[in-house]
Amino acid sequence: MVREGSYTRRYVDDYLDRAMPHLPAFLITGPRACGKTTTAVRRGAAVVRLDRPEESELFSGQPDAYLARLARPTVIDEWQVSPESMGAVKRAVDAGAGPGSFLLTGSVRARYLSPLWPGTGRLIPVRMHGLTQGELVASERSASFVERLFSGEILEGELMSAPSVFDYLELAVSGGFPEAIALPDDLRQSWFDGYISQLVGRDLVELSDLRAPQALLRLLRASAVNTAGIPTMATLAEATAADYRTVSRYLDLLEEVGIVERLPPWSSNRLSRLVKLPKLHLTDTGLAMRLLGMDAVAAVHTGDVRGRLLDSFVLAQLRPLLGVGSRNVSAYHLRDSTGRHEIDLLLESAAGEIVAIEVKSAAVVHPSDARHLEWLRDRHSESFRAGIIFHTGSMSVPVSDRIWAVPVASIWQ
């Protein structure tokens, strides 16, 4: 990653650099305020901002003619405000628009509502996430971190200036929203309060018939409490004071706008009695901490919160990297129904290679900490590429065959 003036280059830029010379249109989605518009606009020769009423009105009247007079690449920001924009892009692509002609940003909801959505086969979806530490420190090596895990390229030795567990939790408090990261603590808290209010009071109301906004707010807080956990629908329904159907629909909405992620369970015909529930993560740890009403000092002294936040923080650093390389990596979790074996994060390539990850808040790793990874390795030896125990110490050391203890900050340092 490199800095370009005041712009912090994002991992998604690597993909767009490769894809835009070959494909005509892209739909960039992700949580509000994660940087979608900033990334798109810096690539555009012309920008249509449909959240501006005057521009939306002009565009809606004759979208094809409006687009035809604009330079390429054309950015259409908040396309869902004028859904006819999608039809206009479809017609332009069908008529032979060249590579890199259109970048759209905004909601993905219309994709799920209409079986005749005109973007099918014409727009390439591009998912953006919050800022990572690798992007913030402009680390060239961080972009290839997941690829190196699958290749077994683990560097042994001491990581100089390794963060402490408190440092990691301070980073977690900051989260990954570009506008919030650099703010002082009190102003960042106010920013998150405003974000939550906007999310519940406007964004999701526009996407759905939201009849119980207070229930949604309670679900957000319950999700923060359960981040990196496997709560049942009964647990969430009780905390939300709503029925299962409402909780399920609200979770779908929160996942759709990128606020929560339900990490699916991994399955294997060699392992029986695996838990089939998804693992719930808030995608932004700063937002989670604000919903919990905690700062780094409180979290470091609360063992359960400390472990959960660090788990979600590690996933937040790795999530944008899964689509950067050539392996087409998907993320899962694994837990057996007896509770004897659990793996926090399991990465699987399209070729069936697996990397298993455990996250520990301790600074020292003991051989017994590798038992779950060894259990999986011994049952999937031919596809098992690496087992990683992320910790808050400074040393990268082998623990056993293909299993390493690695500082969390190795992702970006």
C-alpha cells in the first residue's frame, strides 16, 4: 500500500487497477462511511451525485442522454436514489461501453428485491470494508499476507516494537471508519453515536419497512455483546425483546449494509457433529466498543470482552485481504457440538486448501494452545497449509508441524 497525496490507498484499489482495463462496470458496496465514494471519485472523470435532489431530478428525466454526454470513467454515487440509473448503465454496457466506463456506489438491496435486476452479468460487485492497519501504515507486505499464509511463508523471529494487548485494544476502539479514526476519544464517541442514530433512524428505514427501530438498536447492542460468538436466535430474540422473524429480518438488514457478518460454519465429511450455527461479528470494532459503552482500559480488564474484541479485530484486518490474491479465499469458523474443539477462523481457497487461525489475547503461547489446530491438521493433513495462533507478544515461532505462533501485528508489519 502507498499513500497518494492525502488519499490512503485501499486494498480494493489493487483489484480495480487490474480489473478496470478489462471490464466495463463495477458496483462498489460496503458500510456507510467506509470510503466507497472517495475511492470511486478519485478514479472518475465525471461524477453524478444522485443524493443531490437537483442532480437526481435532471438525471431521472433522461438517464441515457445524461450519461452519454459524460466523460469516462463515470461515477454514479448513491445510484439507488434513482434506480433507473442501473437500467441506463445496462443499456450503455449492452451498446458496447468500453472497459472501466462506470463505477457505481450505494446500496445492494435492489439486487435481492428484483429477479430482473439489470446488473446481472453486467456489473462486477466490489465489496469494500473499513480501513485496516495495513492500509493506514501503507504496508506493502500486508496485501500479500493471506497468500503467504497459504504458501507457508512464515517469518520467524522477533517483531520489533510489537504492540501490547492494550495497544491492540486501543486500535480496536478506533475502528476502521476513515472519518472516526483520527478523532480524539470524546469526539469519536460522538461520531459513533451519530452513526448509530443515522443507521437506525434513516438508512435502514429507507431500505425496509422498519416498524421497531428500538428493537433494531437492542439487536445492535446484543450483537456487540456477542461479537465473535455463536448466539442462538433465542438468545438474540430475548435480548432484543422481539420475535424470531423480526430478529432474523433485522440481522439480514445489518449484514446487508455491512455492519454485522455471520461467518458460516465450515463443513467436512471427515468431521462429524459440527455446530451449524454461524459465528456473529460486528465488522467494526470501534462501533462494537461504543455499543458496549467501553473503552480500551475497561476492555483489557474484562477477559471475555478482551478476547471477543481481539477476535473481531483480527478478522477486520484479514477480511479485505481475502479477495486481493488469486486463490479466491472464503472465511468460516469451526466448532464441534461437544465443545471440545473450536477454531476461531478457517480460511479455505477455491482449491480446497485450508489455513486455520486461533486468536489469543495472551502474550505467551503454550504448546497446548495448538491442540485444536493439531486436531484439524491430523484429520485434513493433505489440504492443511498452516495453523496460526495469533497472540499479543512479539515472537513468531513454530509450535509444531505447520503450526506457528505469530504476533497479530505481523499482518501489517
